[in-house]
Amino acid sequence: MRLITSVSEMKAITREVRSRGKSVGLVPTMGALHKGHLSLVRQAKQQCDVVVASVFVNPAQFGPDEDYGRYPRDLDKDFNLLSAYNLDTVFSPSADEMYPEGFQTFVEQGPLSGIYEGASRPGHFRGVATVVLKLFNIVQPDMAYFGQKDFQQALAVRRLVEDLNLNVRLVLCPIVRDEDGLAISSRNAYLKPAQRKASLAISQCLRRAEDLAHSGECDAQKILDEMCCVLRAGPGVKIDYMALVNPVGFEPVSRITAGVIALVAARVGPVRLIDNAILGPPGTSPEELLQMALSAPAVTTAEARIPGIDAEAVVHKIEGCRDCAAISTILLPPREFMAGYLKRDYPDLGSVRTAVIGRHTTARPDNSFYRNNGRPNRFVTALYDLLGVAGFAEFKQRFILTDVIRCHASGPRIPDKAMHNCSRHLRNELCLFPNLDTLVVLGEDAYLGVQRFLLDRDSGGIQPFATFIGSRGWVEEQAGLPSLDGRSIRIFYCHHPSLGYQRSPSLASALAK
Ligand code: AMP
């Protein structure tokens, strides 16, 4: 792991990494690292080839009366903590390096930057947006990791990415708390023991909001009143603001719906602390709650058009899809986009006649199909068996492997909006192969996806998978694909080769016909 302090050196490193086709993840921090920061690092390591953590106490986001001068700084300790994660680079520039003499350009954001944190800390989001944009330009990450702890900041960054058409996917990770419930923060170090005890009222008032919402209370004012009582019970705790807001524009709500955020900022002695909770049905995991909040109505409806059959354009469109970025990528690595591997593995798109559609990303990204040149694992072996190919070289001559569900959505509840976006990407991808004449559809979710989104069939009329597939183990149909100008395509539906207990007999001879 290397420590880089110069902007030009950092730029050169990422240029080199990107030229090797590796993905870059950025974890921006102000140092004084703790378990919250490290959860972002872990997530980034799971999803990116190369991870850069930045450690920079950004003067531009502190007000004149704030704690810039005494903010905790210990780069050696931070470096040691990060070295356990085998990161590639720690980028820790000086303030002069980031804001050299003559610096005068700042990012101004709209209404979101003037409320709550923005109202309490004038100029804060101007400083945040400016430094984040600078870091994105210097590090050029594919993915950047932020914490739910600073929810408003994450939304401001999402707006920045959206409004300025930045080519980075944002990932938001749940709040990490100490055992007593206090959200971990670098500023907790300022708290004296009695203040620390009093500050527990902050997380307790959020727990109270959750309990009330879970018990069916949906009157926002009643919940706020109760939260206030709990918070005031903390000795010496002074409320800065407290609100129940919708997760998109941060407008106050009067009724609670899933995804509403309870926000609190309070002073305990001289220390200002913030915390929040996403309200949702009881038993919902933190990741699902984040997904609920982030997949609330889309930030934008602008549709970019794909000009013709152009692999580069599709790659960029899919990588830059803000609809996907609106869906939190928690737990699972992003399902791999076949488009990312086109250049390396498919110099001649015309040679591909069959698209294989089905889940294939494993929990470990380094185990995934294209990234690993189809190195045999349980899925790959069974897939080659099913298709009757000897190995990756033969596979990529005739087949491409892609998926209908890949908006990083995990768990059984994949929002319809996510499915629509994924299927749009799938349709765009299939258009890249002019001689495509066959689809092999692996398993139930791909079957449902293909029926609904490629063949435009009404979900009510789609047979259950088990009935459809019957005892033969696979089914063939010939169908016109609307997205391929109605061209007739052979479709083979079969069991997923490694999910579930059923195997389909080899399709090799049917495919050869
Ligand atoms: P900071 O160093 O405070 O600027 O934080 C850097 C990143 O870590 C931000 O995206 C924060 O939201 C995130 N972060 C800070 N505290 C926590 C926490 N307790 N849990 C999860 N993420 C956190």
C-alpha cells in the first residue's frame, strides 16, 4: 500500500490502473478512521479491483467557528489501520496541494444544500461538493463509497453526480454503531465520559421513532414529539434540528411511509453530533432500508439514447446508468455487465450466435465468469456441460453470458423499476450482436425476466416455471423479439446449472442444429 500526497502522482496511478482495464473504488474520508470508515473500505474491496482511500481534512467544508484546527489527525494510525485491508493507495494531500494559491472555483448546489446540515453549517456543502468533485477528477473512480451516517451529504453527492454528468457509481453503506448504539464518529473522541453517556439520547430517540413506526404510528408530528422527549432527557443535550423527511428532496413529511428518514443533529457540550434512521417495516435489514430510501422516485427521468449498434456507447450508457446508481449496491458485488468484457473477449461481435441469460455473479467478484476467464467453478463446469463446450475459448466464440437481473439488487424483493432498467440494458446488449439467433435462459428468474421484459408478455399469463419446464428438463420456443425488430429467435429455457437441485440435460445437440 502506498501513500500518495501529490495530485499529479495520484492521477498517474489511476491512469495506469484504468489502462489495464481494472475498476477503481474510492473511499473519501477525513481520517481519524474508525469502524464506520472501515465498513466502506470492506465494501469497496468486495466490489472493485483497486481501492483508493483518501484522507483529507477539507478546510473548505468547515465554518470559521468550527473545529477544523483541532479535528483529530493521525495519518500513521490511519495508514496502519488501512494496511490490514491491503488497499492499493492512500491519497492524503495537504491543503495547499488541494487548494493552491489562486484557487477560486467552487461548486454551488441548490436547495438541498441550504437545509438541515446546510442551514446549520453555511457553506458546508459547497466545500463538500467541491472537494468530492476534485477527488473524483483526480482519482477517476468507477465507484465511490459513502456512509448513511451523513445521509444528506450522500444525497448532495448524488445530485452532484447527476447534475454534472459524472461517470461514477455511488454506493451508500449502513451506519456502524458502537455497542451502546452511538453512531461511530471521529468527533466522538471529543466527548467526556458523562457527555458520551448523555449523547446516547440521540440514537435512543431514533430507536423510539422506529418503535413507534413499527407499532403502526404514521403521524409524523406524534413521532417527532416523542423523539423530542427522549432527546431532551439526555443531560446537556441541545437539539440543533430534528425532522422526518422524504429521502429524495429532504422535504418534511406529515405521514410516515417506508423510506422516510428520521434526522437528528444535537450538541452535547461543545460537540455537534448527527445521526439518522430510515423508517421501514419491522424486521427490514439496514441494507434493505437503504435500498427502500434510495429507490424512492427517481432523481431524473432524462433518457440518453444509444446511437446505433455501438459497443462503446452501450458500455458507457450502462456503466453510467443513474437509475442503477439510485439503487444501493449492498452486500453483493455488482452483477457484472457483460459490456465491460466485450473489448477483451469479443473482438468479433458477429461471431456470437447465442446469448446465455442467467444469474452468474458469485458472492466473490474474483470468482466471476469473465473477470476470471471462465475458470471452472461449480457454475462454470455445469454451464459448459449444459452447452457442450470444452472451455472458455470455445465458449466465447459462440456465446455471450449476461443476466437479466443485474442492478445490484439483492434479496427476494427486487423493485420493478430496477427490473425495467436491467432489462433495458439487456435489450441494448443483445442488439450488439448482429447474428444472434438463439437464447439460452437459465433458471426461473431469467425465465420470468425474458418472458416479461424481452417478449413483453403479461405477467398474469406467464406459467409457473416448474409447470412450463415440465419433466423433460428444457423447453424450446421460437419467438419474435420486439427489441430486435421482431426477428425470430430460438429460445431454450432450462434449469439454472448451479442454483437449486435440478439439472437440465445437455443442449449441445439441439444448439448444433
Ligand atoms: P468523514 O471522515 O467523517 O468525512 O467520513 C467519511 C465517510 O465515512 C463518509 O461517507 C461518512 O458518511 C462515512 N461514515 C462516517 N461514520 C460512519 C459510520 N458510523 N458508519 C458508516 N459510515 C460512516
